[in-house]
Amino acid sequence: MKIALLQQMYKDVLVGIPLAKESHHYVSLLDLCVEQSPERDESCNWMHLPSTNGGIRSHQDTDMSDVVVPTTDDISNSFANMNSSFCPREVMLVQLTLIKMMVAKAESQEIEFNTRQKYCEIFVLLLKEAKIDSKLICLLGSYDQLLSHMASKSFASLVYFQLKEENTLNVTWLTFSLKTLSGFPVNTHVAECLWTLTAIIKDILKEKVLPKAGILKKLLGPLDAVLEGFYNSILFHHFDSHLYTSPYSEAANNLIGFIDLLEALLASRIELELPLGCQRVLFLKVSYVLNLISSSIHYLIRKKFIILLKKCVLYKSREDAKSGSLFLQTPSLYEDMLALSNAVLQVVNLTWLNGIPLSEKASYFGGSKAASGDDTQGGSDQTVLRALSLVVLKALEFKFQNSATEAEIKGDFQSSMSQLLIFWRSHLKSSPESHQVVHHCEWLSLIFIEQDDDMWEAAKALLLIYLKFDRLQHDAADNLGQKEEETWNFLTHASGYNPHCVFLFFLEKIAFDATVLLDFLISSETCFLEYLVRYLKLLRKDWHQFVDVCNHFDTKHNIFQSISSVEPPHQEKQSCMTDESLQNACCEQEPRTPISLAASHDYLVFRTEQGDNEVAESNQSTSLICTDSTSLLGSLQSLVNYDSSEDSELESDGKECLVNTKQVPLNNENEMRIRESGCSYTDDKQNTLESEVLPLKQKGSNTSSCLTCMASSDNVIPLRIMLYRATKCLEELQKAISRLQRRNLFPYNPSALLKLLSHVEKISKNVNPQ
């Protein structure tokens, strides 16, 4: 009979129908029938509960890999059509689901006021008369994992309801939490307590109207000291890595629950002007986490801690986020970030990175092994690799932004970057994407290209470090001599943070497609706008260095030498850098071989068709066949065709060509994507192209090659391929932004950005770099 009444109540609550009967009737329906064992104490860690499966299983005896646990949504969707033969366990699940649903409905403004008031009356009676909070605590200790989980969710909803509506903290829950956490490790059943607290914090953070600072203080204030003590206990004083080798053990369950709580505490910190100790302890005592990461714990736990550290280094207070300041304005956050950065850099310099095993495969949905044909990048988990790299780079950025002299940071930076480069090389050495990376600036794009937000955070960090170094160098000496300038350039390349090199390597990875940059600018999920503005400001005053780097790219790819299908009998090795120090740091000496625009696997390789003269294809590359009417550059088709507006400046009345291109792997996933790209250029642009790129002897000649030229080795004319492609990409980006701005389709005011792009365009056209 009770199950039928619960079924009707569920249907009424689901559609928002007012509950017609008096509140006590519904309280009796929702009251949990929990029978405590007289042998147990008030903590209720065990109870008598009938089960359909013939018994109660413990956490330790449960192999989660073989268990299919129904989700909350699955349960909720089946309640409306349930039958009356349900056992007490199923009845209890219905009651718990109804409680959580009613709390959500009571907070919804879409429900009528009278209906919400009725729900509130029922909750008050449940808490004060039925003592449902004590019964929920008993359910938290159940060995039935689904019941325990649902009890945690429902209890969190009720505690949050009291905080919001009555401005009071549930005393029963607080007493239980204090006793449970302070009793660790004697009392090992702490995971359920951590789940409930985490769920309450998340409910508070979801609130859009309620002032969150006061309610968070009321919730966390009484728990502040005990949470700090629990942090010290579980991560340091009573930590034993052997307890965490299996993700299904009770110890691992406790630790994973605590990681989720730390993440919620970090997210809640932004709401408080003066954070509590439990919100700061992760920063101030991060060394415990760093030691744990390099221990023999299960890979899942290590990964969750690394991702948590990544969120820490990316954290900003609300004031800092609004101001966009490089220096943290909140004193406590400044202190915390400095402590975290110092701790991270200290262990990195002690080869901490090399002690972190990343060879295990990442966890896969539904199992622990990859599907057939899936590339696992030589066994390394790329998500963790990127996260660890970003932690180190952001720690370097913060340390350097808050250092006054070059001497304070130079040694730490070179040591940390050296360790990071070794770390990258060791985990990508078996990947085809690592090919023969001879320039350290290329590593950044190889590591981060598949994760846009992380990539631009990393690029911005290196750019800010470069700008800091540059400023300190020029402050120390008004004018750097040629030798000092060469040494400075050598160090930026050797440590992999030359901003021009980093930017050009990225452009190569995206095939100089301006619409990809436009996508980044429009997206609110990356800091690309901030990065691009800072880089363009640097480019404006550092143009000669940009041109030099472009020339080095062309030299490296043998663009300066003529291309012939017949190789000379005696080939001399040629260096790819004119500066001797850069030559040793950045590039290998390469034989003079007939190659195309890109020697490495992830650049587009082109083949010309002119009689029997063909450029040899790389066995790791794809080729692009160009006919007589093709032009120098074709862009990959964007997801959005930004050139389709009626007043597009790129309308063409000249010859058009459709080029089928294959985009080679952009990162370490070795995935091939084939996209078709249409390119069109006017006759004027074709003439400009030939004037810019082709040797003088070929101007006006009837050649079929638009990308490479056939010339004797005696007539070598420098071809500024990289400079042309990079500036052309920025020019196309400027035009695309302008079109969108004229139509009021750009999401923000890009005037400052357009001004910078326009200035760079003028420099590229007016200055004749030598």
C-alpha cells in the first residue's frame, strides 16, 4: 500500500501538482524505516536492512569492475511505472529520490509558491519530528553502495535547504562530520562524510541569488580546524602508499573522496574575501601532494591529484580575473601561489618529474584497456603529461613575475626548463609525432596542440617569462652588444621559449589557417586573446628578430637552396643557423636533399609536376598535388565559413582550384583527418605571389609549379616562404575580424586587436628585412 502512495506522490511532484493532503501524511510516507542494531553505537555504521540480493556486501569485498550500478536518472525514470512488489530497499530508494527531488522543486521559481511552501513544511516536520537526519546518517554507513550514495545526496540537499531557508547548520550532521573526520584513521569510514560535504558545497556554488560568502562561512567555519588536521593525517602522518595500490579499496575510496572535496574547496575560495585555512592548506602544504604523486599509489589517484594541481595554478580570485592583472591583488592568494610555485620548482629541480610513472595506459570508459587500433602514444597519458607540464610552466611564470632581478630567476628557470625538456623527450620518444625534434621551441606545440586552453596558457606563460627576461636585460644594460644579443637569443632557443619560434611552430601545425586563430579568438574557453595581444605588441617592436627566425625556418627546410630532381654527386652538409651557437642549440646539420616546404612529418609536403622533375615525398608525410593554376597557399576549411559574407574582400575573379589535402597529426594522437579545402586567388595575387616567392629567373616563365622552383645550384635566391605565410595568415585574420565586426557578429570590441594587426601588416609591407 505504501509503495502505491509513494508512486502517486512521485508523479505529483514530478509534474508539479500541489500535494492535496496534510503534511503529516506525506511525512509518514517519506519517513525512512531504518532499524539500528543494538550492538552498534550511535554512529550507525551498520543496520538491519532486507536486500533483494540475499545479503549485504562490504566495500572491501566488492569488485567494482564487475558491478553495473544504475544511475540516479535510471532509478528516477523507472519510479513512475514501478509495481507494488518492491522490497524495503527499493522503497527506501524511492523515498530518498523523492526527498532530493522535492528540495530541488522547493528552490525552483517555476513551481507555484503554495506548492513550494507545502514542500518546506514537509521538510521541517521530517527534520524535527521524524529525525530523518539521524536515519540518513545510518544509511551513510550502509554497505549497500547505492543506498549510501543516495543517502549522501539527499542528506546534502536537506542540510543545504536548512542553511538557505533557516540560516542554520544542521547540528546532527555537524556532530557526525566532526566526529568522523577527527576520528581518522581509527575510524576509516570517512568517504560518505566527505561526499556529503562536497555535495553541499557544490549546491551552494550553484546558487545564483543567495550571497554565498556568509553561507560558506557558516558551513565551513566549524569544520575548518578539523579539515586541516584531516589533510595532514591522510596525506602525511598516516599515509601509506601500499593502501592505495587498488582503486577499489576503502582507503582509496576515502582519498578519492577527499580529492573531490579539495577541488570543491578550491572552487569555493573565490567567494570569500579572506579564505579559511581549509581552503589554503592545499597551497601551503602542497609538498604532501607532490610526494604522494611520485609514490606507488594507483594511477587513478595520481592522475586526480595532478589535475587538481593544474586547477590550482590556473586559479584566480574574482578581483584578479576582472582586473586582468599579472600580479595577484589578494594578499593571501599571492602568498599561497608563491608557496605552491616554490614547492613545485624545488622538486622539479630535484628530478621529481622523472620519478613520475606515466607509462600506464589511461583509464578507459567501461574498462582498463584501449580499443583495438587505438593509439596510446607509446603508453603515456597525454592528459597527465600536459597537466604536469602546465603546472611547471605556470609555477615558473608566477615565480618570475614576482622576482626583482635576473639573478633570482635565471638559474631556476634554466634548471626547470632543462628537466621539463628531458621529461617531454622521454615520454614522446616512442611516438611518431616526436619525429626528430631538433628545436626545443617545437615541443610546446607537440605537447599541447590537442588541448586548446592548456596550450595557450602554456604559451602565455613562456611569453611572459620571455618579456620578463627581456625587461630585466634591458634594465641592466641600456643597449645590448652584439655578443650579448646573440647569447640572449641562444638561451631563448635552447630553453624552448623563444616567442617567435613558438608562434611559428604553432602556425605550421595548423597549416597557417587564419580561421583556426579566429575560432580561438571567439572562444571564451582559452586565453588566446590575451596571448595574441601581448605577442603582437612584442612583434611590433621586435620585427627584426621575427624576420630572422623566419629565415632560420626557411634555411632549416632547405628553402634557400634550389630544388632539383637530380642531386649533385658530392653533397656538402649545411648548417641551418647562421649563428654558431644557435646552430648547435637549435638545429641539426642537414644534407642538401630535394625536400619541400617542411621536412618533418607534420608539415604539408608538396609535389610539383613538371615533366619528370618531381620532389621526393617524405615517407611520413602526405603530399599536395598542385596544377598550373594553383597558388602558394591553401587553407584548411574551417568549421565556419567566415569568408561567405556578401561583402567579402576575398572575392576572386581569377582562376580557382580545389585542392584535396590531408591534415597530418596535429599532436601525439597520430590521427589522420581528411578535409577538403577550396582556395581562390586573383590574377593580381598570383603575380604578387610569384614576385615574392619565385626566383628572378623564373618570373614570367611558363612554369607549372606554384610552390617550388627548378633552378640550378649556381643561381640561389632566398625564398621568404615562412615570412610570407605567417604575415599572410595574420592579414587574413585581420580581414575576417573586420568583416564580423562590421556585421556586429564579433562577441566583443576588437578595435585594439585590429589596430595591432594593422600595424604589423604595415611593418611587413613597408619594411624590407635584410
